[in-house]
Amino acid sequence: MTQEPPKAPFQATETETKSKRFYYVIGALALVIVVLAYFVLKGPEGPKMSPKMKQMEETVQQIQQLETGIQEKQNEVFHILSEYKKKTGEDLPEVNIMNLTAEQKRVLEEKIKNEKDVSIKSLLQDILDKNSDIQSLNARVQELEALLPKPHVVEKGENHYQIAMDFLLNEKGVAKARAMELVERTLLFEPIVPGFKIWNFYAEDEYGTFITQGSAPISPNQIQRKVRKELVDAKDKAIAEKEKLRSDISEMEARRSELISQLDLLSQEKQNMLVKMSDLNEQNQEMQTALNSVFYAIDVRKRLSEKGIIKGGFLRSTKLQKVDPLLFDRSLDLRGEEKIRANASDFQLAAIKDVTVYPAYFKPGTDYQVEFDSTRQNATITLLDRKKFMNEKIAIALE
């Protein structure tokens, strides 16, 4: 076998480093595409609210605005306390809370009266004024909250879906199937943090849920802005890396021209680059196929449960579990095909009585359709909403 000519050290290091960076950029772009596709494919938020539900939403929005104002005033007080300590070297323990009692106000007013330094007196007066503003805002919040049902205060580990379902099932006695349907078409907020207040409303078979900051240190709007910023930052970083990679490729080509005298080395390098480009092209095709395919596990319900792919129980609905992706060993490229077929004999069944797709938020008749032949030996699952199934993992239970 012909021995390859040795590579110059600076050439090998530079090429390998740039190749690795190219892989990282491809991975980052793929992540951004998946996240953006999620937001695009989420679809409409649901039906319009009734006047009564709209009024409740507006009341909750007023509470959120007032809570934002309270937080701003509290931050201003903290800033003033910091300025006071810088000027005097002392703390004001009696104003470390934002709701002064009558006695605490009297002590602070006396301190203002006796203070000789005009700037310090102004700081103390600002604290008193802002505390009064905070109390007025809190009073208005309490007035508005009195107009609404009692909210749910979020605790650690809870999520909006769990809270909504618990409200409908346990407080309102709504049937589970109907509760899931109502929650499915309702805009839920994630992530939520301890201290948030979640307002749930149910009347005349209409459900609405809204969220306010409550005692949490961060508002829902701040969380949304943070999530959007992280997404935009990831996209910008990926684009910047892509442009930098293009620049690096241009520099490599210029360097190759300068080293044309090393013909054997450059010829081998060119061959290596062609192989890498071919590999990248294959990886890109595989990634495109994965993004446009549905990955599924299909079997008799009992075997799917034994494998841990689905799980249910007494008074608990059957759900798709987070399991090893390798268990979803079949896939269908939805760019060209939308039908999954099952034969009873392939699964040791005399006939196929029923077919269920998990997760349960994929709705028969809307997202997919199941058809049987006259002997029920064969079933065809047609994915009606292809985009909804792209890059998803589903389980198909046969009975």
C-alpha cells in the first residue's frame, strides 16, 4: 500500500480545527431550525373568548400591570437604601419591608424632621413617598383580586398543564376527556416559577387561564423576553459563525495558492476535503430526512407497555413515556408518504380491532385517520397533518 506523504503540522492543525467548527455550526443551525419550526407549527391559539372571559382576562392584566408597578417601586426603594448607606454608612432596618406600619412611618417621619443634611432628608422622604405608592398599588391589587375567584399560587415543581387539569377535574368536576380537550385548545404558559398566581376560570363549558407575577421575583413578561432573547442570540451566533466559517474557507484557499509548490501535500489535502464535504452533504441529507420524518414504534398495546414506551393505569390515562429513541425503530419521510400500514399477522393478531396513536394530543379525524379492510387484517394510518408529525416520536398501539 502506498504510504501517504507526511502533512505539514500547521496544515493539519488548521484544517482539523476548521472542520470541527463547521460541525458545530451545522449543529447550532439545526437546533435553531427545530425551535423556530416549533413556534411556526404551533398553530392558532384557539377560539375567541366570550365577553365574560374577556373581562376576566382584562382584570388579570390590570393586576399584572399593577404588580409590575409595585416591583418597579420596590426596586427604586432598594436603590435609595443603597444610596443612603453610601452617604451615611448605616442601614435603615425599619424600612427593609415595603409595607410600613403606622409606627414605622412615624419613626421615619421623625427621622426626616430631625435630619440636617438636605440630600439625606430627600432620600428618606423618597422612601416614605414610594412606600405610600406601593401601599396604594397593593390596595388596588387587592380590590381587583376580590372580583375574581381565588388564584392558584405556583409551588416548586408544578407546571401549567398539571394545574389546569387539576382545576377542571377536581374543582369543577369536568370529565377527563372534556378537560383534556379544553386544556388542549388553551394557551398555557411555560416555564412558570414559584410565587406566580394562576387564575383559572370555568363557566358554561368555557375554560380560561391567565397568569400574574404574584410574589415571584420575576414577571411572566420578563421570562418571555428572556426566552425570546436566548432564541435570537442563538440564531445570531449561528449566523456569525457561518460567516466566520466562510471567511476562514477563503483564507484557506488563499493559503493553498501560496503553497502550490507542495503539490503532493495539497493534492492529498484536496482529496481529504472532498471526502469531508461528501460526508457533510450526507449528514445534511440525513438531518433533512430526520426533520421531515416521523419516528414510531408500532406493536400490540401490551408489548408497548412492557417495553415502557407507553404507560397507564387505574384512573390514569395512557401516555407516551420519555424512553430511549432507539425504541422508535421505524420512520416515515413525510415529504413523500403519509401512510403507515399494519398487518395483523405481523403482530400475531387474529384481527386488528382498534388502533390508537400516542401522545394523545394527536386527534383521530383531525391529525390522523385509521382505515381497516373488510377482514380487519390490515389497517392503514393516514397522517392528515404531516407538518404536525414531522420530527416527532409516536407510539401506535394495536388491539
